[in-house]
Amino acid sequence: MENVAAAKALDSLLHQDARILILAPHPDDECLGTGGLIQQALAQGAKIKVIFITNGDNNPWPQRYVEKRWFIGPAERKRWGDQRKIEAENSLQILGDGKVTTSFLGLPDAGIFNLWKEGDHHLLDKLTDEITAWQPTLLVLPSEFDRHSDHRATHLFGRTALAETSLTCPVLTYLIHRPWLMKITQKPKPQIKLELSRVERDKKLQAILCHKTQMALSQSRFSKFAQTTEPYNFSL
């Protein structure tokens, strides 16, 4: 059953003075994970910033399929990443009508967990500065349970950066790549299921379809994220 207290707490945070900061490991996470939240928060007058940790440039199989090439070098990866940045901007234009602020850090796709293991301070310092400057009233992160290492590492960097600022800020988490054990056990269950209207679901789907580089191999899977609810876990 949905955690009623957590849902009420989230509802109280989506107001005209809210400042929401979303960390997205890759272009497409902004709509897959938080497309409904972005729409509902903006409708209340909130301000939203999305920080993209990578440009999604290390994405070889879709790129090989779309571009009909086998070899992918630095120039090809950069071109792919630049296209994915454009797709993310187009996605947020649909979700936010130009009202969402963005920042692209351009860090190594599929390399964020290595940065965490190496104790990289560049990303930690950058996120600490971003949080200090934005002064969020709500921080939205990938789940610590996500199967993708970039997502888990983004969660760790985000939580650590928040602690470095000494700000008191609720944290909301979204899950994109569900581990197999979680698929089988259906645990942990989301505390919050944000209800989306038909219009919000349609806009979320339109935003997902902006990511044309991903549609050739993943359109069916990605489209399933435009459901009647958007799941989150929530901690104060």
C-alpha cells in the first residue's frame, strides 16, 4: 500500500515557492523517471533544474543499429552524445514549455561509479556548488537500488553533496533499471505513486519519444514508463 504520510509530504512540497533539483545520469532519465513530477510541480509554480551527469555518449548498440556502423570512436561518440543532449532539451521543452533550467556536466557515460570508487572530487565539488547555488527544497535522485552503475553512483554523489552543504532538504528517488531480484520479489515497493492525468501521461509519452536515438531498440520498453502512476521512494 502507498505510504500515505510520504504522499502527503510530497504534495506539500509541490508549491509555487518550491525549488526542485533533479539529477539525471543520462538524457532520457529526466522524462522516464520524473516526467509527471516535472509537469505537476511546474503547474504549481515551482522552479526546476535538471543536471545531466553524462551526455549518454557511451551507448554503442543503439548507435550501431541507427548509424549502420560497427566501429565507434571518440568522434562518433561525441556526435551521439551531442544528439542526445538535443533530445533531452526537446523532451524538457514538451514537459516544461521552456521553464526548466538545465546543466550538462558531460562526464564519462558508464564511468560514474568508477569516479565514486576513485574518490573523485570534481563531480562531488560540482554537485555541492550546484546544490548550494540552487538551494533546493526537494532533491530528486536515481534510486540507490538501480541496476545501472551510473544511477547508483549518481545517488551516492548526490546524497554526499547534499550532506556537504549542510542543507536540510527532502530526497525523492526514482528507479529506472530494476534489478532482477526486485522484479521477482516486487520489493522494496514505492512509497509514493504519483497519479498522472491523461494529459500528463500523453505529454510524458511525447517527451519520451523525443529520444529518437533510443527509440529504434527501446521504444516499447520506454513507452511503458508513461503509466497512470509514477513511482518514488521518499526520505526526509
